[in-house]
Amino acid sequence: MTSHRDNYAELTALFTTSDAFEPGGTEAPVPEIVVPQIPRIECIVPGHLPVRAGVWFLPCARYLAGESHSGVLMQLESDQADVTAFGTHGASGSRTALLDGLAQQSRRWFLLPSH
């Protein structure tokens, strides 16, 4: 046990828990994220995420979408796109049917451009 703050644990808590660890023992209320009803596409910029950003893309997208809301994270690499859906019932079929199904279920899309 140490009396020093664990900066890595605090940073991890910011992106993986709904109640972020507050230094000094004070608990601030966590603001509720309001998800707009209209479809929204947001770009995730890896420079705004912590070290080894690749492991933070999906947790970041889930956090931005809000609790119990669905979303789609689309990672672009040259001529391919990797689509990860969360909070949806799933979709199948051709690529067009898949994207149409995801668009019907989710109003929040997160685009991660190639780096």
C-alpha cells in the first residue's frame, strides 16, 4: 500500500467507469450525457485519447453515446472499414442491409479516420 496517487488508475477510471475517481476524496456528480434524437456522426481523434489509444476507442465511443444507448464505431484503414456496433440487436445480410439495419437501431456513429 502506498500513500501516492496512482495516476494510471485515475486515468483508466475516467474512461472505463461511470464514477470517475476524484482526488482528495470529494465526489462530484457525473453529468448525464444527453443523446440527441437526430442521427449524429462524430469523429474520434486519437490525439485526444491516452497512451495506446487503440484500446480506448470503443470505451470512448460507449461513453460518448451514453449509458444504455446504442452506437456504431467505424474504423477506417485505407480502403477498408471495420464496423463495431454496441447496444444493438444485431443485423445480418448484405453490406447494404447490415448498414441499413445498424442505421435504424443507432443514432450515434463514431468515425475513426485512418492515421
